[in-house]
Amino acid sequence: MKSIFLKLTAMAIVLVCICFPPRPPRLCGECCGLWSETELEGKRTDKLIVASPANSRNVPPKRTMPTALNAPLPPAMTNSIRSVKLPEGKRLLALTFDLCEVESEISGYDFEVVNYLRANNVKATFFACGKWMRSHPEKTMQLMSDPLFEVGNHGWNHKNLRLLDKEQALDQILWTQAQYELLWEEIPQNLCPRQIGKNEIPRVPRVFRFPFGACNPESLGILQELGLAAIQWDIVSGDPAKGRSARAISELVLQSARPGSIIVFHANARGHGTAQSLPMFVPKLRDRGFQFVTVSELLAAGTPVSSPQCYENTPGDNRRYDKVKPGRLSGSVKQEAGSGNHLE
């Protein structure tokens, strides 16, 4: 009798699997009814980079001060954080994607990067310029509302804070905090009763990435007062370089990744080979026992490894971004993007 019962049970399981096969991964927002699957998947035109209309340049957000402020950072969090030292046995790392946007253009959105992360349940942090958030409000709210993701502050329009005075630097940071908060206020109160509520989404960002990866003691001090952890990286994907291949990115990540690593990529349609590299290294890192987490989760799991200087790979290697010349941007200088490994 027991043998017959086991055979019948096995047959029932097979029938259930045939009649009700597992559903493919669903994109987060669909379950909440906020966005359709098609809206979340994106389209080719999302990757287009176009000139900003002349009448929209140098225009601040509707609100230039957030109503919510973070508590100041403790001393251990006040420098430029390059990685995190984790307890023995923990194998966590953070993938980060910059969403840069300068004043003269509207940059794109690499939906293929986001689709892969969602479909494969990969957590990540996106550092978005405030101007990018305003240009891409739906995409920003989709990222904010997704429990896989965290959205951080990347300055208003990607200016080098090392070249700005305190008032200008504060505008870059606070305008972005305010723009994020304006979009946060548009998200419905109950996103998904069984998954995520609005109160689980930070009202303002808690992490910051310096444009050009460039800082000075004054800008680090401002972030400390505003409760924003300065997040650098210990692995540079190099994806802004034209001709950069997915295989080269994958090989670099696989060779360099270690517990506590923070890896910088781009998702503003200026990353070359970025989306194609993800399926080449994500499964292999998981096979090695790595778990992908947001930057805030990584910080909470260990002790920051930081520096009083901001740099790409070695101290002083991003000084080329400090070159200035007369230009159209607000103030008296236009900043050059340079042609380094990190940025456009």
C-alpha cells in the first residue's frame, strides 16, 4: 500500500508540473499594478541620448530643499568608502550603476541592464543625477519601488564638486535630494501589500557618489552633515570606454571580485558591453558563493574601508577632471568630462 501511495503521489506531482509549469520571473512593478510588464521592460528609444531643450537648462527642481534630512554620519562613515570589510565567511558584494546626466543633454536608460537584474533577482544600487531623475520620472519611480534596488544621489547635473564653492556644492546635493523626494511623494501609499510598502522606500537617498569620483575635504564634510555616505568603488568596469567588450568587463570582474567589493558600471546608455557582461559573470560569482546586495546592505554587514581621498584606482589618478575652461554652464566655467575609465 505504501508503495502504491508513493507512486500515486509522484504521478500527481508530475501532472501538476505539466498542467501548471513554473511561471517566468515577473517584473516587480507588474505585481503592484503600477506599471505593465511592457512599461517595465522598456524600449529601444529609452537608450537615446539627446540635447536638452535650451529653455530647460539650468532650471532647478520645483523644490530645492528636501523636507526630510538624514542624521549626520558617525566618524567611521565620513571618508570616501571604497569597499567593506566583512565578517569571516560572508561573501557579499555590491553592483552599482551610475545614471549621469549633464546640463546640455538628456542621457539614456539601459533597460537591458535593469531587465537582467530583475529577471535574475540581482540586487543593485543606482546612483542617479537629480536632472536624470527629472528627465526620467517613471524610470526613477520604478527603480525606487523595486525591492531589489536602491537609488542614490549622484549630484544634480554631474559637476565636479572639487571645483565648486560650498553653496554650489550644496545645490548639487540638496536639489537631487529634493527631486528624489518629489518623486517619492508621487508613489502610491500601498505598493504591494504582501511585498513592499511605501514606508520601506527611503524618503531621501542615504548614499552618494561623487561625479567624476572627485571629492575634497570640504565636500566630504558636507556629506557627513547631510547623512550621506560617500560611495566610491574598488573595481572599475571601464564600461564608458568606446569599444569596451562584455568579455573584457566580465574577465575583470571575475578576476577582481572579493567579499565586500563595490563595482562601478553605467546604465545611462553610455556603458559599452555592460548589459551583455552581466550573464557572463553573475552566474559564475554566484557559483563561488557570492551574494549581491545593495550598497546600504553591504555597509550594514561590515566595516567600511575608506580613504580621505577620492580616486579611481590610485590616489591622484582623476585629477584630469579638474581641468576647466570658459563655457555655458551656470557659473563661470564648463567642466570637461575627460576620457578616463570611469566616466563618459
